[in-house]
Amino acid sequence: MRALVECRARIAYPRAYRRGIKPARRAIRAAAAAARRGAPAVEDENVCDVAIVGAGPGGLAAALALQRAGLDVRVFEQREEFRPAGVAIFIWPHGLNALKSFDPVSCERVIEAGAVIDNIAIEQLQPGNTEAEELVKIDVAGWSRRMDLPPQIGITWARLTNALRAGLKPDTVRLAHRLQDLIDEDGEDGSSQDGVTLTFEPPRGGGEAPPPVRARMCVVGADGRNSRVRELAFGADEKATVNTSASANASADPAAPEANVYYALSPNPPPGANGAGSFNELRFSLCDGSGISLLDVGRGNLDIDGKEGGSGGNPADPGGQLMFGTTRFSEPAMTFETPTARLGHLESLFENTTPLLKAAIASTEPTAVIQTRLYERDGASR
């Protein structure tokens, strides 16, 4: 057991391991505690080769690859229903090429669900100006063709996860499965021949907890930055170390930059922009210490039921959408009492700017604006 867990610690956290053996020892203590708890009985129908925790793009893509390799895979998601989450992302050709290498059909489905990006434009926007100076325009579509690669795309988070999930076998993804514990029991020879047992908490909406599941081969943690899998595998101390590394670095350096990041989905073209929009392009503007991006994400988002919709998920409006994003460097942490106040803050920042930017912000629903903090991961500055 000790050798097995230390090896796992080196693979998962090589930098932490080089600094000492504390992370490995924490993992050993966590695994030993799990073994003492004992694994509950698991029905044969709840046994699989690989259990993946988290049904985001990473977890779903991993499930596709493993299923194509012939493994029995289950994906467990704590949400009780699929609904639009996040905003949108830009996927480079190499990412789609990796998906194409093991699942060409799912790759085509993802491309069709988004918007092909032909150009990346970078421009300089002076404060108070209504016209920007284009600095460079990159023909990324031509580069992809020359390299025989899939295109670049912009795609909403909801469409991406829907497209990936459509390639999985029925009942692969299990909703309302909030991970409670990981129990790794040793066989008679000291090996983990019986696999790892996952137990789950009762759904937040009420009801009994889902039955336990046993993964014969391994458990994959695809449950984000505050990973429950990582906490259970390496101990609570490891989770605290990962989550506080950024704040510790910032406090040690009084000159560490602060930044607020705002994202939103707007109609494309937005009303009031005189037909201007962001079509098959990613446009990045530098303005007054801020980075501003406009990304075509295709036909718009999906509503909760998965129906087609344009702005606001309105099925009667099948128009396109674009993602508006801005990073406000050196802006102190901002909190807002209401979504309307947050949108009003954005409108005030870009009151004197291009018609397209003004219209994109003005046509955004207040509840559609997502605000995050730009944080530095440990060692990123090096």
C-alpha cells in the first residue's frame, strides 16, 4: 500500500513530491483511514472499470476515449439536471485533433455545434475612441488547412458538453451523484485487486443516497479546482495547500496584480450595433489596462430543456451569439449587491468605446454576466 500510494503521489503532484514526502504521507494516511472504514457491498450492476467524477468537458472527453478503448466507464455528476453552465470557450486545432484521433464522429459533432473561427484580430483601442486600430490579423483557418488540422472554434459550454455527451453509451452519465468517500481495500497480497469503492451523499433535492459503485481499475477526478477526489485521495491538508497557494503568494508580494474577469453572452449581431458583430472571428482589444475579447460562438446557447435558442435561450430567436469577456487589471476585488449593479458597472467602464462593444454589453441580460478573479497558480509567475 505504501509504495503504491507514494507512486500515485509522484504522478499526480511531481512538484510537491520533489519538495518533500509530506504529500505522499498525507495520501498514505488518507488511504489507510479509508481502508479501516471498510467498503460497503456493491451490486454487480454497479461495478465498472473506470469511474470518472465530474461531467464537464474534461470528464466527458476522458469517458469517450476510455469507452473507445473498450472499457466500462461511468461518469458521476453532482448536479441533478443538465443546464447551461459557464459561458463559452475557444478550442484550438490541436485540441480537436486529439478528440478526432479517438472519436472522429464526436469531433465533427463538436465542430458543428460551435462557430468556425477564420481569423484572430488584435487591436488597440484608445480610451474615449469609438474606432480601434487593428494591429494584426491572423489567418488561422489557412494555417489549419496547411497543417491538415481541424479548425479553431468558439462554442458555448452547454453546447460543448451536450455534443460530447451525445457520443457516450446510454446511462454512462449519472446525475445527482455527489461524492462522499473513496474506499480502497487491499487484497490478501497487499494489492488493490478489488478496486476502489465510491459512496455518495443524498441528493440536495432530497431522497436516498445513490448506491455505492466499485471501479475495478481507477477513479479519475475531473471535478474541478476544488476537487473532492483530490481531497479524499491526498487528505484535507493537500486541498488546503492547493487552494491557498495563490493567496499566500499574493500576500507575500505586495505588488502582486489584482484583476476582475467578466464574461457574458450577447446576441450576434447585438441590437444597436448597426449590423456590426463578430462573425467567425476572435477579436481581442487592448484598452486602458484591460483586455477585451469578442468571440463568435455560433448559433447561441441552449435552454434548460436543450431546445435551440438565440439570445436568452429564446427558441423563437435562432440568431447567433458572441461571448464578451474583459479582464480588468489592477481593479480591486469588486462585489455587487445585484446582477443589475454588476452589468451597470461594466456599462460604465465602456461608455465611450466602439459601437459594437457598447451594444454587446447593453444587450446582455444582467443574470448572464459571470464574474471571477484572475488568480495565479503556484509557480505560474516562474
